[in-house]
Amino acid sequence: MRAAALLLVLAACEPVWGVDVRVHHPGHVPVEHATVAVACAEGQYVSGEVAIRTSPDGKAFVGGIGGAFPVGCDVYVAKPGFQTQRIRYRDLCPNGPEGCERVFQFDLVLEPARQ
């Protein structure tokens, strides 16, 4: 029991990278089951949860253990019937990994797809 408690305390001290999002429709209605993903170049390994669906309240967190947001990886938010949003690494971290935040928070509006 003590070993499990110690492991939890040590894990809580690890640095974490991630993307915390709230996704809604232009009418401010939450968008459930939108996919939020951190996508990287082929062959680039990223530890942690890299894709998840939004909950009924439109919220999701994607992330993992690490001292920096994965270099070169972009954030995507997509759902059928809506325009996909892409947030490029160069927009998240314009100065590269030096000084880049580890965790980002977004309140995103998914526009309906154009016909």
C-alpha cells in the first residue's frame, strides 16, 4: 500500500505536456465526440494520450509525461459535418522549444462544414 502511495506522489511530480480544450458550435452549444489529437511527423514517438473525443460538455485533454510540448507536433480538432481546425506547432511555439509552454488551453468554435 505504501509503495502504491509513493508511486502516485512521484508521478504527480513529473512534468506534463498537454492540450486542454473546450469545443463548441457557433451557437455556444458544446460539441460532443469531436476528436482532439496531437499529430506528429511519421516516425516521431510521443508518449501519452495523443487522441481523445470530447465529452458531452465539449471538453477534452490530450497529453503525456514530458518536460516540453512535442516538437513539431500539431493539434487537430475534427468532427464529421464540421471544418477541421489545425493549430500548427510553429503557431503554438513560434520560438521553437525554448520558452514554449507545456500545456495549452483553447476555447474553440467548430464551424459547420461548407457544402
